[in-house]
Amino acid sequence: MDAILFFLFAAIAVVSAINVVVQRHPISSALSLVGVMGSLAVLYLLLGAEFIAAAQMIVYAGAIMVLFVFVIMLLNTGAEQSSRKGKVLTIVAMPLLVIFLGVVSYIIQRGFPDSPLVKFGEFTGGGPKDVGMALFTRYLLPFEVTSVLILIAIIGAVVLARKEME
Amino acid sequence: MPPLPVPAAVPLSYYLILSAVLFALGVAGFLFRRSLITVFMSIELMLNAVNLTFVAFSYQHKQVDGHLFTFFVMVVAAAEAAVGLAIILTVYKNRGTLAVDEIDSLKL
């Protein structure tokens, strides 16, 4: 059952990711990206990360993607024109990507020849309680620093997006 | 016809390979796409692939630390999306285009 769920949602994730790359219209890419994030949330659940799965759906698929769709609809740029960047990039980059993927897969297979089987329910330390306990004890300082980061991001976004005063 | 032999569980390395595939697709989108917004979405795709690696290793070590790294990556991604989309709005307002090869003022 775990294997079926993994293969199903891994396939959905990969197909949606390919769709993100090949679609010409940004709105189709954005909706495919929501598909990637949703299937990744299911995979997080299989790995026992309940809190992260919920946060993935709420923060990524909810907030961030709504922001993207908002901007796409606001700008209304339409479909992308065909690239003038030339075929050189494609010819050079495509084999490099395939080689990268092959090398990484080889290293993973060699480095983890007997990696553990992923069984749902075997690791139960990813609930909100465990994450909260670690977040407010060992990771308290990084957590506080992120609040400063978010404050800076808010100020930056407001400054960038405000109307120019003539 | 006998049913296909489906394994009961998959090894953890499958998750890592899936994340490598998603990362490579993100890099492909980053390199080949022309629209600034799609390039930005490819970066989000790469961040998601890395998050999957963190959670998978967290499962292997039976520790919650990887989940916290994922959490912090999400926070940074949210902040980045807010600022980045504001920059995209400003660029479009000033130049009327989102094609990355036409926004080249910094080029010599």
C-alpha cells in the first residue's frame, strides 16, 4: 500500500513538474506547481512528517501560490513568446542535466545500498507537538531570527510595490 | 493473469532520487524559460525538491531536525516570494516586459 501511494504521487509530482517547465502560459505552470506541492505533501505524510505536510499545503499551496496567481492575473502578460536565447543553451544544458541526474542517482544508489524501507507509521516524531518542542527549545534563536527576516521582507515588499511619489 | 508484484514499501533512496528528478526539472525550467514569473516558479520547485530530501533524511535518522530545516526553508521561501513578486511588479511597471533576455540593463 505504501509503495502504491509512493509511486502514484511520485508520478503525479514528476508529471506536474514537467508540465511546469513545458507550459507556455504562466498560469498553467502555476496550477501545475500546486499539483507538485500537493503530491509532495502526501509524500511528507508517508514519511511521518504530519506538521510539515500541513504546513506545505497551507503555506506553499495556499499562500505562496495564491500570491503567484495574483501577480500573474494582475500583470496579464499572456503566453510566452518563443525564446531567442538560441539553441546553444539547449544543446549544452540538456546533456549536462541528464549527466547530473545520472551521477546523483549513481551516488545515491552507491551511498545508500541498504537504505531503510519507508513504512508509514514507523516514525511518529513529526507531529505538531514534537516540532513545537524542538522549535522552542533547541531552535529558538533561528526561530526568532526568522521573525526579523519576515519583518524585513514586509518592509521591502511595501517599499518596492508602493506608488512612486512625484 | 497474475497480479503485478508490488513491493510493500519502497526504500528511502527512491525518495532521494525523486527529489533529484524534481530538482533537475527545476533547473531546466530556470534555464530554458523566458518569463520571469516561470523562472521564479522553477526556483520554488527546486526548494521543494530540497525539502523532500530534508524530510527523507529526517526519517532515516528518526529525528525531527530535518523537519525544522524544512520549516525554515518554507519561511525563507515565503519571504522570498513576497519580495520577488514585488520586484517583478516593479520591473513590469517600468519596462513593460517580463522576458528575462530583454531585462539586461546590467549587461556591459
